Amino acid sequence: MEVDSETEENKNPQWDSGLTGELVTSVFGVAQWKKAHPSVRSMTDRPEFCRYHYHEALDMMNEYIKSNLKETGLWGVYKDYDEFSYLMLKIRANIVAFVQSLHAVADTCSHVLYYSLALDKLPRSLKERDIYANKVLKVLEQQRDAGHPEYEKLCRLFREITTGDDYKYLNALTNTSKHRSIVRPELNEDATGRREEKWILFLESFRYTGELFEKTNAREFMRREHDRIQSLTVDIDVELNEVLKRLQPLKSTPDAAEESY
């Protein structure tokens, strides 16, 4: 489902994580599924975290506007500035949590693919700290080119996660907030009556690796990039099951059916 409750449900096919467990166990054995399972479980947790923090931030903002600013405009914040300051602190906390959870999805997905496809069994396996999106994509592409054409669609979908202007902004925003300074939201009121939305919560402009990122409508960015990444990860996980089905006749483990998990 899209992160914005005002939009329609996502029409993409649903991922059957239980089937992923059955297929990994059948193809590679129960020990391999035990490695993959925590990341598979986290791929269902992360979108829920994002939804929670998105709605916490914006619902609090909307309620405050309705209760305190409808009649007075932004001058109303000075009636109880401590209340407004605390509200903005809670909004900052939820936006930072949302952004960091969303940014983590690509690397969590990397672990799902890496362990579900037993890529850790390759002669030159990755160190644990190197299991992240770009490295795992490179391994998948090497395997595709070395005789696994069934990985082609998986590679294409996985590559899309970390591309595009919104992901570039997400990466810059996450790393700036994590390592340098919190990029603060600011409430903007249109007093002219010409803007469609009277109230917009903007993320302030900031610089990352020498590049200026202009102030951004927080709600629109959060909704748009969450929906893009979530849709892609569902497609990736659905395709993972299809790849495992194709591998099943080739690598099925004789004793896998006797093991439990």
C-alpha cells in the first residue's frame, strides 16, 4: 500500500515471503534459510516503520494547524511557542526516522538476495560489511554473465532502486542528517491565496559533497520516494521467488524436506 493514506492501494503483485522460505530451503537447505530469514522479515518491517513515521509527522502537523493556526495564521504559534517548538522536535524525529528506514531498504534487500541465492557460498564471497546494494548488484551481474541468465530481470529491477533524482536526494539527506547535521523541516504559509496548498512543510536546503539541494516539500518527497522504492522491492522479491523456482530442479537439496525451520 502507498504510504499516503489518501491514495489508492498499490496494484503490484504481492510478495509471498513464506514461499521464499520454502524455496530457499528446498534449493539450498534450512541452514541457508536461517541466514536469509532475518533480512526477509525486515523487508516487511521497514515499510511499516516508514508508514508509521510518515503519518506521525504529518498527522501531528495537520492537527496542530487545524487546532491552532486556521484562524490566526502563523502568528498563532506565539500564543504557546514552547508547544510549537516541541511539536517541531517530534516532527523532526519522525522525518529522520522515516528517511533512515527508507534509505536502509536497498541494503536490507541486498542481504535478502545475497543469502536467499546463496551468493555467500561463492569462492570469493563478500565480507559482511560489504553486503550493500552496489556490491551485491555487481555480484548478481557477474553471476548473470557467467551463465545465470535467469538473474537478468532481478539485476534490472535491483539497479533501479538506487537510481534517479529522488534517490540521490534521499541519499544526501540521510547521510547529512546522520553524520553532519539534521536537515530541519519548516512550516510555510501562503498568505496570498494563490497557492493550492496554504500550508506546506518544507525541508530546508542543504549541501552535500559540495552540491546544493534546494528546499523540498517534505510530504511530496516522502510519499513519492517511498512508493517508488516499495513498489520496486515488491517486484524484486516476487522475481526472487521466480528465480528460485527456476533453480529448484537444478539445485534441490535431497534432505531439505526433512528439516524444519
